[in-house]
Amino acid sequence: MKIKNLTKSYEGHLVLDRLNLTLEPGKIYALMGPSGCGKTTLLHILLGILEQDGGSLEGFAEKRFSAVFQENRLFEFLTAGENVSVVQKNPKNMKEINRILEEILPAEALDQQISEYSGGMKRRAAIGRAMLAESDIVVMDEPLTGLDEKTRDQVIDFILRYLGERTLIFSTHQEKEAELFGAQKLLLNFVSC
């Protein structure tokens, strides 16, 4: 999978300037750099939410993506398990989904609507949904923000356990997070930073 000479600007402000990357399937990549360096922009271009101004993406068009955005984008009126079921082509049994989600969420929360969750629980539900969706590439925009150290470690373990052969691309400001994932670091450090 190749990103070639990717360029993106907003109102004349250059965010990505001729970015070139080669990503190998099944690897873990941490996009790093200060705020404003284009990490979220790059992830949105990969997901097809934004269109680049120039350059090309090769080997991504036929891939299926699952994602965790900076905002959780969950269905607030559904349970965590129902949020997972919505993104599965052939939904698993709800009992099985909940058994897996119990690895990162309290069992008693699985009967509650997302609207009743704390911010950290919503984050974990969003991560669970992305990991249990059928995809080739998992994209996560600062997935561990707001999680305490113990929960962070538990969630990283969960992500690595369910990643399988998929590629993981996530953004972070934390060197420690990249290390805990065993990720290859991709430093975005352009004129806009």
C-alpha cells in the first residue's frame, strides 16, 4: 500500500506536503507529530471522508476499513453490543459479542444504552466496535485518549488480541503508546506544525 506525493491544504494552509509512505499489510503504524501536522487529515483521506488535493493512494481502494474517530460516533440509543452488531456483515450472536466486550467493559454496562456510559466507557465501546467489524485495515484517531494507565493497557491488549492479520494505523502524541503497540512510528513533521 503506497501513499505518493499526498498533498492537502485548508484555505491555503498546507497540512500535508507531498507525503510519501509505504505501508505493509498486517503491520502496526503509529502516526506521530504535534497537533496540526495532518494526522487526522491523513486518516480521513485514507477512509475516503476527505479528498486529497494532489498525489495518489495505491492499494487502498479494495480494502475494507473499520475506524475509531476522535469523537466516538456511537448510536447513543443502542447498547455496546448492538453498536457492534450494526457494523457486522454477518452479525455474531449477541451473547458472543457481549462476552468479547466484557474484556474491556463492565458486564453490568452491557445492558445499558451508550447514552448512560461515561466518556471512557464510550471510548472502549467504540474500540470494541472497530475491532469486531469485518475489515482489512483498522484506523484509530487517538484511541486511548482519556483512559487511565490500567485501562489503557487492557485496551491495547484487547486490540492486539483481535487485530489478527489486519493492518492497524493509529495516531498518538504518546511515544509510550507507540511502544506498547510495538508500532512502527511515522513522524508527520511538516511546515504546518
